[in-house]
Amino acid sequence: MKLAIHSSDLKGTVNAPPSKSYTHRAIAIAALSKKATVNNPLISADTRATIRASEAYGATIEHKKDSLVIKGFDGKLKTPDNVLDVANSGTTLRIMTAVASLAEGATVLTGDASIRSRPNTPLLNALNDLGAETFSTRNNGMAPIVVRGKMRGGRVYIDGSISSQFISALLIACPFAKNETKVIIKGEMKSRPYVNITIDMLKDAGARIIEDGPNSFTIPPEQEYDMRSYNVPGDFSSASYMMAAGALCGDVTIKNMYPTEQGDSILIDILGKMGAQIKWDEKKGEVKVSRSELTGITVDVGKTPDLVPTLAVLGAAAKGTMVIENAEHVRYKETDRLHAMTVELKKMGVDIKEEKDRLIIKGGKIKGAQVHGWDDHRIVMSLAVAGMVAGGTTIDTVESVDISYPGFFNDLKKIGAGVSEAQ
């Protein structure tokens, strides 16, 4: 599906959608508990994949108006009757691969073409070291993946430079192992805030996760989860597009933005350093941002990879040079986002250079163009912001926003964006 994006003057208020990251984890932890209610969940293509997988392992999930009521399997999951298709959800794949190691039989997990091209070797090696049997059917570390339990626990080293989801997956599953588990991360732990989210949520569910140091965790064996109830906060990753739109195209207020462990909240500080008029009322949970003249800066995205497409557009519209660095792990997302943003912003007349682990953007005028969304929700939403600056832009594969922010284009229209079906 294609949409035309016109030059826009924005004014109004939107609610940040519920966090995708928190919703995934809440569903998985609730399914491993006895019974829990997840309030204000994000219901999207990705989180529906986690719901389906949890049900395949034996959970019963009832979707009410603003909640999910989950009767879990209390750590005693059944072997799925069929192959688990996670669609486009990398988080589902990684978490449910680790959870599969708790079942007696064998589980097969796969997904769409994007999922079948994403690396998982560190997680598979770690699960094998912990006593499970796991392998990629194509011997390349990518889905389809086969997992046969049961994981026993033990001492394991895992590479932290590709994805924090590997570590979160282990932290969620290892408390059910028969033996104590020690997880030691080798190298830099990318996207550390997402691991912090996982640890906080597990502790809320009564799990014991002992942090021996910045890169080491000890997990006592044979634990039980007791989540009972969890309220999902607003999503700073999804709100980043609205913040960028306000800074470039008008006056926007985003609600449901309370302080959490989400690393992407750093965008508020980044926009301030770039010269944006932006204010965050943490008590009210409101971020207000107005059209501003921005200047490019250097940003390290080692902890916040999902911000890269948004930052690239901000840099393209700013004065001076924007450098987005420590970003190689962004190549292993739904798409190679460093390359995708380079290709598409060049179509829009932007002077952008792609290097192994960074983007260098010389800001200036963005021009309208026909751009490709790469079937990637974050590429589509960031290019929509660029289109509102430039006008005269069409974007394809826009249906991919259903992965994390199904109401994105409706929210844009609500605050005055020019969005229409492409001819």
C-alpha cells in the first residue's frame, strides 16, 4: 500500500501508543506465571505473534477492551502442536526460542523473510551450553530454528554486541532451569536499557536476578513467577516520530510519556541539544515540542538503536553535520537500517554517507521523492516525517506500521498532517 505525504503544519495532541517492548515481555512473563492481567497492552502485528506463541505453549489469553487476561502455564509448558510462526517479530523469536528450551519435546520456530535473515547464533550457542539442543535448519544461525529441551542451567558466555534480546530471552527462561545459571556477557552490551526493562519486570513478578556486575548475572534455579497484574507504559520509540514531527513541522503534545527504563527517552535530551523547543512534564506524562531551527550533533546510539531512522531525518533537516555512531548493530534489525535510510534519504536529495558503524549527514533541504519503506515500520514512520517537511512524497509498504504503531497515520491526520492515498 502507498500513501502520499504532503507538506504539513501540525498542531494538536496525541497519546503515545503502549510500549511494544513492555507488552512482549509482559505477555511472556504472564504466560510463565499462573494468572495475570496485562493492562493497556499494545495490540499489533508483533505482539499478536507473542500471544500466539504463548497460547501454543499452553497459555489461555482473553483480550478484553483495555487488557489481556492470561491464564499461564506456571513454567510447565507443553510442546507446541505445530510450527511457531513469529511473522516479523524478532523479539518474539528470541524470547520464545529460550522459552522453548523449557519444554520436554522439540519446537520449531520460523517467520517471514526478514526473520529468516536475522542472526541468532549467540542465543543458540548459549542454550546449547545450558543443556538444551538447538540448531538452525540451514546451519546459519537463522530461522527456522529447532529447540529441544530441557535446559538444565549452568555457566554461559554470550556475545552482547548483536542484540540485547538474546540476554533478555535468557533472563526470562533461566529462572526455571534445574540448576543455578550464570550469564556472562562478552564485549559491549548493546541496547542495555532493554535488558534493564526485562530485569525490572522479572523482579516485579517475583524473580530473583542477581547482578554480579555490569555484564554478569546469577540466576537461582527452579523459581516461580507471580506477575498477577502489569500496566504497560507509553512507548518512547513510537513517540519519537511525533516528537520529530513537532520539532520540524509545528506544535505537538504527546501524552502517556511517564519516566521508565526506556532508553529512547534520551531523544528529549538530544532534541534539546539540537536546539528544539521541547519540554517534558514527567508528572503529567506530557512532552511538548514546537517547530525549531535544529543543528546537527554527534549521537552514540549503542544503547538506543531504534532511534536511528528518526535521528537520520532530524539530521537531514538540521543545519550543519549530524553523525550517528556506534550503530553497526542497527544493521541486524528488520532491515539493514543504516543502508535503508541512506538509500531513501539520498532519493530526497540529502547528503548522507554510510560507513560500517555510522551515518554522516550534512543537513539541508529535503526534497520530495518516491521512497521505499522496506516493509519496515521504523523506516516508513521516519520517512513520513521527512515527507511532511518536504511535501511531494510517496511511501510504499506503509502497512508495516501495524508492527508497532497501528494508529500512526490516523494520529498524524488528527494533528493536521497531509496524508492521502497515492494515485
